[in-house]
Amino acid sequence: MNWEKFKSKSVSQRKNLKSLLFVNKLLIIAIAGVFTLGTTSCSSQKKLAKKHAKEARLAQIEQAKADLHEIINDDGYIALDVKEQKLQKVKDLNLDDKEIKALIPKAEEKLARDRAAYQKKLEEDRQRAEAERLEKERLEKEKTTKTVPLQQALIDIANAPNLREANERIAETLKLFESPNVTVLILINVEGDSRDYDRPTTIQKYLELLKDQKRYNNDIENIRYNAAGKITELELKTRY
């Protein structure tokens, strides 16, 4: 009876041992599977990262080439500072590409020419502005030289102390004109390019009006002369 119990117990222990070994084997396989899966996943991520890095580098190279060609082929449509920034950006990338290394010196030469052309244009613009300023000053001085005597003559007629002296001043002033019938235009309003004039009169009538009203409230706007230096048209501006 004891032998049967011992035999039964031994068989049960062997079964338990086999079950334990089987479970351990499954656990080892599972752990190995997880390790293999983790290793495979890590390897895939590294490959994907390398792929993305390579694609990004190729994109940088293509963009750098495009920017360099744009600088080299530009005919002045891109601002100089923008081109300089693009070139510096490409150089800062320090890309190891033969074409880019060959294009950078060409872009630098192009920018050097562009800078020289830009500086030349600035100097030409400065000289042009200075010439225009001097010409404007010359014309103003010339206008003042010619208008001051006439302006004073008109003031003197209006301020004449008596009729006889007023008539004498009118006679002297008329000598400056081609004839007593020279047209006098009086500008009364300016709005943009629109210029409004009073009814035209003659220099004779205008001087007589000054004599009668004893008031001169105009400024000389423009004078036209003939070849002999006589006034052929007088344009005045109303002073308000």
C-alpha cells in the first residue's frame, strides 16, 4: 500500500516538474520574443531616422542650389540685402556638395558686381539730386533778379503820393513791356494741377488800377520775355 502511494506521488511530481519546465520554456520564448521585437523596432527607428536625415539633407542641398542660381541669374529684381542673406545662409549650412562649393564663389562674384552697381547708382542719384538743387537755386535767383525791380515798380505805383508821380512811375514801368497791351494773368486759386485765373487784363489797365486803388496785393508768379528782353506776358498771384 505504501509503495503504491509512493509511486503515485512520484508520478505526480514528475508531471509537475514537466509542467514547470514547459512554463519556463514558454517564458523564455516570450522574453526572447520581446527582446527580438524591441531590437527590431529600435533598428527600424534608426533606419527611419537616417532616412529622414538623408531626405532633409538632400532638400537642403536642392534649396541651396536653387538659391545660389537665383543669386547668380538675378537681373536686379531681388533686393541686394535679400541676396546677401541667402548666400550667407547657404554658407552657414556648410554643405559638403561639389556643385554648391563651385556655385558659392560665382554667387560671391555676382554680389560684388551688384554691390558696385548699387553704390554707383547711389552716387549718380546723389549727383543728380545735387545738380537739380543747384539748378533750382539758379532759377530762383534768376527769377528774383528779374522780378524784384518789377515787383518794386508795382509797389511804388500803388504807393505814389500823388497822381503826377503815379503817372510818371507807370510810364517808366511800361518801358519794361513789349507794349501797353501785354496780357496780365492773375492767379486766384491753385488746387493740385488746377489753376484758376481772374479775367485777363492788359498791363496798361492793371497799372491804372494800382494807381486808383493804391493797393498792391499780388506777387509775381511768372514772366515771359521776347528776344529783346521785353516782357510779353505777366502772371501774378493773388496774395491773401
